[in-house]
Amino acid sequence: MLTSEIVKRLALTCGFDMVGITTPDVIPDDKERFHCWIKQGYHADMEWLARSMDRRTDPSMLLPSVKSIIMLGVNYFQPNAEVIPDGYGLVSRYARGRDYHKVIARMTKHLIVKLKDSLGSKTDHDFFWYVDYGPFLERAYASKAGLGFVGKNSMLINRTFGSWFFISEILTSVELESDEPYSSNYDHCGKCTLCVDACPTGAILTGNVIDSRKCISYLTIERPSHIPNELADKTGSLLFGCDICQEVCPHNKRAVSTRHSEFLPSAGVGEFLDTQRVLDMTTREEFLDLTAGTPLTRPQLAGLQRNARIVLTNQSNKRS
């Protein structure tokens, strides 16, 4: 028999730092918020978010036999250097090492094998999983599973790890005991507006909403075209992604360094990239020599070079 206690023990054994369990019921408030977010155009050019919205908000459309959802978290926090070297661009913490999709996929597959072993060969149950990229409201269900609450910067915040963790999920036909959700009737951020005030581009709106069209993470990673000058001027030395709203969050004062070596700078591109090296690349092969196996393949060579030019311009303007 597979119990919630066994699931949690096996998840920790497989390398996950947190685990919670919840039911697959549709969450009406989050479904409505998501639909409103899309209608406002806050998803920018990320059109895949607007496709199959019913699948994204109803887990039974992903796995008809689903009875439980196992929400999983992996800490990736690492401290920053105090100074960004001139001529270099800063890489967001989550992207400095190996691609988390692949790392967590291996962990998830390993966990599912152990879960099936615990069920025994005579029991036939379904398991369906995602690591970030599936049509699933992961933060909503992670909060419902007790992993944390959604802050004003829209990040999921955990009491132990702050917001520095990846989320993945396993949908299963096994019926498990659920965890208590974080209370939605309590404002865990209170009157604090540090993340709102610190965002250089004003991307954080009221109601825990992010306007992706202004978000530096979107601009430097997902935006496929030119970044408007009025936004590019505010990105500073941020080459790939942005951690500003997390860095100022009081809840992140409790953050602990990751135990997963795959996410450390030494495993990937590092904390900084030499912008001139990026600009000197002329072939896809050179680009992949630098970025293969890391999240930095996402914007492709043209996107990364666009970001590098912006970093150099901003650093030059700061000196003058």
C-alpha cells in the first residue's frame, strides 16, 4: 500500500527538498485569475500559455484517472558575488548550472519507479508528470499542497527555502491523504511592497500579478524580438533573467544554499558571461559550446547577443 508518508519519504530519498500532496479539484479562483491574466495580454508573446486553457486549469483533462497530485520542490539558491565585473553580464541564479528540466526529470522518473515498486506488481496505477513546461497551474496546486504561498511578485514562497526553488508535479490515480493548504485568507506579505518598489520596469502589479511585457526575465529570455529602449535602459547588467524581486524579499533572508551541485555555476555557464565573447560568436556550434545543457539555449544566439549589446550599452552609459 502506498501512503502519503511513504511518498514523502521516497521523494526526499530521490533528492527533492520538499513535497506536498493535494487533490486534483479545479481551483475556481485561480482559474478565473489565470483567464483574466490572459485576457489582459500579460502573457505577452508567450502564446502557448493561451492555448488549451481548460487543460491548464483542470488536472483531470491531463490524466482522466487522477485522484491525487504530488507537488515537488527543489532548492536552487546560491549566493551572488558582490560586484559584477565590467564587460560581463549577470545570469539569473536558476540558470547558472545545468538545465533544471533535465535534472528534475531524472529525479521524477526515479521517484515514479520507487512509487510503482511500493505499489507492487499486481496494482495498476497511472502516473503523469511535468517539470515546469506542461499546461498546469503549478503554483496554485503547490500552494494547495502546502508548499508555500504566492507573494506579491507572483513567486511561490516557502517558510524554509523562500522562493528559490523549482516546482514539478506528479499526477496519479493513487488516492493519497492530502496536506493542508496555505491559508488564502491571510496576506503573508502584509504591507511590504519591497518587490514592487524594486522592480526596475514596473512589471509587478496589484493582486500578485506580473505584466510579462515589462518583466526583465521575459524580455531577456522569451521575447523573440527587439527590446524597446525604454525597457532595455532599465535592465542594467542583467544578461539572462532577473532575480531582483526575490533578492529584496524579506522571506528570502531564510534561504539556504542548494545541496544540488548540478545547479552551481561550476556545472554550467557560471554567474557571469563575458559579453564580448557572446558577441564574437558567429555560429550555432559556438553558441552551443557555451550553452548546451543549460537554460541559456532558450533565447538562441540572436537573443543572447541582443542582451549582451544592451548590457554593454547600459554599462557604458553608467560610466559616462
